[in-house]
Amino acid sequence: MQGMTGRPTKLLDDRERQPWLRKLDRATAAYEASRKRLDELVADARSAGVPLTAIAEHSPYSREWARRIADQIDALREKATSTDS
């Protein structure tokens, strides 16, 4: 019985594998950029006064994760501001 993703009948050689790895690299970069934008928006929304419960309802984060992410972004911004001065 095959697993949920199936097993290939043969493994790809390096040349055949490269297009797939490039696609994965591009998708990963896009995901990381989107995640960074979302995290920054969560912090901005909280700073603007949007309740964490509302942020959680409109994002993939729980209220607790939204708080943690906003705290982390705020700390990174504070650190960046203090080193720029």
C-alpha cells in the first residue's frame, strides 16, 4: 500500500530534480515574504487598537499567537530603532 503522497517508481537524477527544487525555492521565498508581511500587519493592527480577538478571527493565528507575534515584531522594531540612533 502506498503512502498518502505515493512513492515514485524511480528517484530523479540531479538534472531532473532541479526544476522541482527551483519551484520549491520560489514558493518558499514567496511564503516567507507573505508571512513577514502578515506578521508585521498583525503588530500594526494591535498597535492601532484592533483587539487580539478580532485579529485572530481574521488571520490564521490564535489570539495568543497573534499577541506573541506582535510582541516579537515590536521588539525587533525597537531593537532596530535603538541601533539606528
